[in-house]
Amino acid sequence: MARKKKNPMPFDTEYWLSDPVLKALPLDVKGLWIDMLCYMWESADRGVMVKPTGEIYTHEEILRLLGKESSVGENWLDMLIENGLCGVRDDGAVFSRRMVRDEAIREKRREAGKKGGDITKAKVFDVSPVQHPPMQKPEEQPKQGTVGEQQPDLFPEESPPPLTPEQQAKAEKAKKYKYAEFVTLTRDEYAALCERYSEEAAKRMIEILDNYKGSKGKKYKSDYRAILNWVVDRYNEEIQRYGKAISGKTSSDTGKTGSYRDTL
């Protein structure tokens, strides 16, 4: 019996060699991520670290499966999650965001193709019987209410209670402001960057992230965390290479696109 052919896992070499987040990771962490991607591709729930029975792998089970020591491997796994390469579902399952997204797109295309084929087959082979319109029942007249009877108010208009001073202060502290076209930070986050790296450095880091997000359409749950995760390293590379930070132009100003790619 011929062996059933499996679809090989696609691998974007250009992304792997040029993505700034991946380039900043240690080689051991990159190796762990490659092994995890292979298991996710072969998983019954493609893109998710689950067992053949459908149960999820815990972090400890993932490390044992890959032959890594839990004391060291747990830190590697945390690095992959913190840098956005993989995510954690509500049930604790670790998954590849990109692989799950691509699989959902592939499944939608497959279903669309199947529906189109079924319609064509129905037109060629099916002979539809003559259908008679269903008998229509006479519409029932709504019952008139008694004169003077007031209908209950199903949706009473009630004003929401005002925020307490503590809630107002908390909301104001969490409010984010646009420091660039595509970068938002809270005042505390911006102040923390200025205090830690200087205001000039903070502005250049915001500019680097703004150019990257504008050219790639990338979105982060927290721009502040993105700056700490990889933009700081990019800024330091500029300092080492040029002796000072450069003032970069956006891709729309230069007519060129950036070299960054979306993470897996």
C-alpha cells in the first residue's frame, strides 16, 4: 500500500535570517522554537502543542518532550512567549500564532472550494423536482390592549453610576497617548523610558518602532514591552555602529520598505 503523502511544513528562510526579534534570541532558544514548530505542525490541532488524545502539553511536558532541562528550558520557553513568537490559550495550551492563522485561512479556502464544487455537481447531475409554494396561513391580527393600559418599559433608561475618585485615577493612569503615528504609551511608560535611557534615546526608540509598525502593519499588545524586548537592542546597534543614534525616516518618506518581517 502506498504511503499517504503529507504536506511538508513551509519555512520562510528570509524571515528567519532577517527578523530582529529572532536575531536577538540565543541559538539554544531558536533551536527550541524550531523543534516546537515541528511538533505543532504534526499536531492533531495544527499549530497547538496538544497530545494525540487532545490533551494539552504542560510547560514541563513540552520540555521533557524536547529533551530539555526544566530549570533552563523554562526560561527559554518564557522568552519565546514574551517576545510574541508563541502564545498561550486560556486553557494553557502553547501555540504558534502564525501557524494557527495560516491553518484557519487554508481551511476557509478549502471549504470555499468544496462548496463551489458541490454547486457545480448539483447543476450537472441533479434534477430538481417541481416545488409548490407552501400554503400560507392567514396572519393573526395583534391583540389590541385595553384602552388606558400602559405597556411595561422593557428597557428603562438608567444613567450609569459615576466613577469613584480611585477609579478615575486608575483610568487616567492607564490612558495611552500617541507619541508617534503608530506608537502609544502611557505617561508613566514614557517617563520610565526617559529616566532609564534619556529623553533623546526614548524618542529615537519610539521612532524606530513607529517606522517598523508603519511599514509592516504590525500590532503589539504593548508598545512599551516591544521597545524593551527588541527596540532597545536596535537602538544600541545604531550607537555602536555610528557612534550616535541616527534620525531615521519612515518608509513612506524614502519609498523603501523596512527589512523586518512578522514573527511566526
